[in-house]
Amino acid sequence: MEDENWRRLQKMGASVWLDTPPVEIARRFVMKPDEIRQRPLLADVGNAASKDERFRMLQERLRLRLLQPQQRVSDERVVRE
């Protein structure tokens, strides 16, 4: 999430961070390439040659994307679930 978007969320009040491991999110998505293609940050993953390749790509991409918000979760206004 971009810094500006995060600042906007903070101004709105408390946020809830659902802490789901990347491997679990990838497991949920791996069988849904059409749904993956609808998500701009994951669209190219939906075109992977195999389910295993899609799973690997999803895990890596999600791990990188999810690192940023975790650094902000220490804010007392964020409820971590």
C-alpha cells in the first residue's frame, strides 16, 4: 500500500489487519486463474503455464506485497487479527 493511501486510512480511524500468511492466500487463489487476472498486481500470474508455477509466483508476489503493511501494524490504531 502506498504511503499516501496509508495516511488516508489512518485519518479515517482504526484499521483491521487480517494476518493471513502468503502461502494460505496463494493456496486459495491458485485454482482461480480467471480471478487472479482481474487483480492488477497479480494479473500476469494468472497466465502461468502450470498450477505449480502459479502457486510459486503467487507466494513470492504476495510475500513482497505483504511486507510493507506489516511494518505499519505496530500503530496503536491498527487492530491485528
